[in-house]
Amino acid sequence: MKSSSSQNVTESRDGVPRHRQRRLNGPEGNARLTGSTAAVIFVLLAAEGLTILSIHSLLTPHVFIGMLLVPPVLLKMGSTFWRFGRYYLGAPEYRRKGPPPLGLRLLGPIVVVLTVSVFATGIVLLLGPSSVRSQMLFLHKATFIVWIGAMALHVLAHVLDTARLAPRDWLPRTRRQVDGASLRQWSVAATVALGLVLGVLVVPRIGPWLAAGPIHH
């Protein structure tokens, strides 16, 4: 018969084995990372939207924020793909959590494709050869119009979950509830830092780009 001290080593307060509890924390940790990253993206997208109101005078911050967004967007895609991959590969803890509602599962790939299209056309528009400039400008504007509608639906569907999950790794009361809070915090911070570096590197290209010809909006 096991002693009480031995039992305390192998079981948590709620009677779940500690190694089992860590596995159960997997989906929650992933959800927290996704929520924190989504909150950062939401703030940056709001700022990016303001630059569109006067794109001629705010082109520099528009480009800077756009580049700043790239790493957080990639991190959020990665955390989302990880959840779907674990679920469809049959990981028990993710299967118990279940998939998102069907509507969000159908909307998700559309948002991903449009997001990649908006950022890719914007980057090629600025850094690519001048011979594709007019085509990239048209595609960038066209995909953006469709993307903003899909993104609005996506944000509305997830705003409550994001508001609930985003602070959990940053508040002392909740950050210790799930292992890996520091790693998730550093992951989010690293993407922002990398985005700042990308913005600083790309912004000097705006002057030569403008000198190559007028912008038609």
C-alpha cells in the first residue's frame, strides 16, 4: 500500500497524476499563447487601420506596422496549426477539448489564405521589381478589401475568448496555473522584437520606392 507522502508526489491536489496534469495543460497553454498573440495583433491591426485613413501621409507608419505584424501573425498561425494538427492526429487532450465550431473551421482557412495574400503582395509591392508594381498594388488592394471582411468576422467570433485568455499568462494569480507561462511570454515578446527589427530594416526602402513613380489609389 502506498504511503500518503508517495501519493502526494505522484498526484496533484485534485487527484490527477502530475505527469497527466502536465499533458492536460497542453491545450490550455496553446490557447493562452494564441490569445496573447491575438491581442497583440488586434492592437497592431487597429493602428494599421488608422494609417489607411490617410495612406499618402502615413505610408511610413503603414509599412512599419505592416512589417511589425508579420512575426506575430506567423506565431498565431503556428499555434493554431499546432492545435488542429494535434486534434486531427488524435492527441487525447486535444480530442477532449474538441474542435472549434464548424463555421470557424470553415472561415479559418479563408482568413489564412487572405492574410498571407495581403502581406505577401504588400511586401512584393515594396521590395519587388518595379515591373510588377502596378499588378501588386491592384492585388494588394483587392485582397485587402476581401480580407478585412473575413477578418472582422474572425475577430468578432474570437473577441471574448481572446479577452479571457490573453491576460492569463501575465497576471500573477493565473500565470502559475499552467506550466510554460514564461516561455509563452518570451515567444510573444520575441515576435514583437523581430517585427520591430523588420520594420526598421524595411522603412528606408520607402523613399526609393516613392521616387520610382507615383502611387495611384
